[in-house]
Amino acid sequence: MNLVSTSRISNYWEKFPLALRIIIKARLWTAIGAGGVLYLSPIIFNSLNFSAEQIGSGFTAAALAGISTRSLTGYLLDKKYSYKNAINLSCLIAIISDFILFYSQSYLPYLVGQFFLGAAAGIYWPSVELAIPLNCNYKINSSEGYAIARSADAVGVTVGALLGTIGTYFQFSKIIYIIDIICMLYIYIFLTSRIQSFKNKEYFNKIINKEKNYHPKKSDRDFDWLIRLSPLLLITIYITSVMTLLQSLLPLDLAYGGIIRPPIIESRVATLLSIKLILLAILQWPLGYLIRHKTSYFKFRLCLMSLLIGFLLLVLSNFLINGYLIIIIAFIPITIALCIFLPSASDAIVKSSPTKYRGSALALYSQCFGISALSIPLIAGKLLDSYNTAIQIWLIMCLLCILLIPISKKIK
């Protein structure tokens, strides 16, 4: 039975084009390195007596760098710049940031390290997202390609966070930066060197213009596609704000405690965050596969409703002595929402934008992550420092979620 299952998995994996499999492996290793850095950095610098506002400002610095590099990367990708070279460059910048953050003991080096980390992310994400449809080779739909790519991201982030969690139990939390350096070097040397580059402009145009169901429209020339994307981008800004809060605020919320819920020590915070990431790794592929043919309205409405349930549970957790158990339950609907959103949004962006502006469209989509990271951590950090609880933040997110549900009808 196991042999049959293994054979089926192997056959399914082999149906993907070789270049796409290489991209997915690169995403897996990137996520392993990034998993601990993204989710455990707030805990590390909180233990160094950084305030929530200082930690949030680091995310803001990363967002500022990311906004700049995303815009430039999108423009270069539209001009047929090799996404392979862009991924290589992002790996080198990430290594620089890891070295700085590993040795950081004060605020300024932390800020510089976060700035380089954001710059690397701004180059990486538009490039690696564009690589998915370019390497599907019309053997599979881009929605299926994004589903398995996001599954690789989820598994990698979970593994990285688990390795970082183990480090917290040995009083060596900064191992996450060493792990990230190793992963970036591995991608740079062994994986990205095997990715085919589209260096010939005519060949590039010939490939992407064969995309299924693509028919150039006058509106594409008039940039009406930006208007078509606006409802999706608005919801993306909200959900990326959620993701930013889960990375920057939730660890601090657990460490600070709620109105009645007591604070939790560093190692247990890391353990709880690992539970959330394990859920993401388990659910990402099944959910992404099941909803791949559903309408965008169905996907995003279900996503927002799941988030609303999760935030209400986070609010409730503040009033219970064992509120961390409610937080674990809240992870389920929140994870379901993210599993629905991540592959669906990327695929919707690709299918709703004209081919010649696809790099810019993906950069704009990725820019939503930067916009959220630019403001949300700083605002959330100030609120947390002022009230010593995150309940008001979760209530605000509930209200915004309710307001956005009707807008999901406008996503095509």
C-alpha cells in the first residue's frame, strides 16, 4: 500500500515540467531559511529588551526597502530581465542581512539587517512568482503550479520555524540566521544554476504569448487592467496585513499576555507558532488542490469568513486563564484562510493581467506585502506598548474583515 502511494506521489511530481520542479525546490529551501527568520526574529529581539515599537520599526525598514526593490524588479522583469539572476541577487542580499542580524545586539544594526532582509524579499518574490507560469509549459494550469509552489513554501517555513524552535530550547535562538545563510548558499550554488534563463527576447515573447485563453484587448493598452485588479489588491493589502501581524504582533501578544491570559515564555511562544505553521504545511496542498477550479468570489469570501472566525477567537482568548488553548483553535480558521488566499491570489493576478505587464502586476501584488509591512507593525507595536494587550487590534481586524466580504464579489 505504501509502495503504491509512493508511486502515485512520484508519478504526480514527475508530470510537472523539470524547470518548474527546480523552481519549487528553490522555493522550499528559501522557505526553510526564511521560516525561522520571519517568525522568530521578534522573539529574539524582545529577549534583548527591544520594545514592541522598536521591533515593529524594523519591519517598517524592511518594508521600505522591499517597496523600492519590488518596483524596480517588476520593471526589469517586464523588460525580460532573467528571473534566475534576480533570485541569485536576492540570495546574496539575504546572506548579508543574516550576518548583520546574527551579530546585532543594539537597535541600529537590527534596523540595518531588517532593511537588507526587506530588499532581498522585494527582489525575490516577483521573480519567483513569475517563474511559476513561465515554467508550466502549458502541461499544467498555472493554478495547479501555484498550489504546489505554495505548499512547498508552507512546508519549508514550517521546517525552518521548527529548527528555530529547537534552537530556543538550547538557548541559541540566533541559529535561524545560520540556517538561512546555508539555505541561500545552497540555492545560489546548486539550484538556481539549473534554472533556464529566458535571455532571448523573441523566444521569451513567443513562449508567454502562447498562454491559454490569452487574448489581447484594447483595455490592456489603456491600463484598465489596473482597475480590474483593484478589488483583489485591496483584499490583498488586508490579508497581507494579517500575515504581517501573525509574524510581528502575535509572538509579542503571546509573550505579553492578554487581559486575563498570562504571558508565555519564549520557548513556548515558539512552540505555539510552530503549531500554526505545521497546520499550514498540512492544509496548504489539499485546500489549494480542492479549490483550484472554484470561482474567485467563492475563494475570497470563504477566506475572509475564515479570518473573521479566527480573529473572534483571538479576542476571546484574552478573557481566559488558559486562553492559549483558544489561540490554538483560532489557528485552524486562520490557516484555512491563508491556504485559500496564497495560491488563489497569485493565480488571479496572472490571469487578470496582460502578458506584457505581468512582471509589473506581480510586483504590484507583491507590493501589497510591503505596504502592509510598512505601516502595520509600527502601528501595532505602539498600540501594544500603550495597552499591553492586542485585543483592540484583533477587534479592528474583525471589523475590516466584515467590510471587505462584499468587495470579494467584484473579483473576477
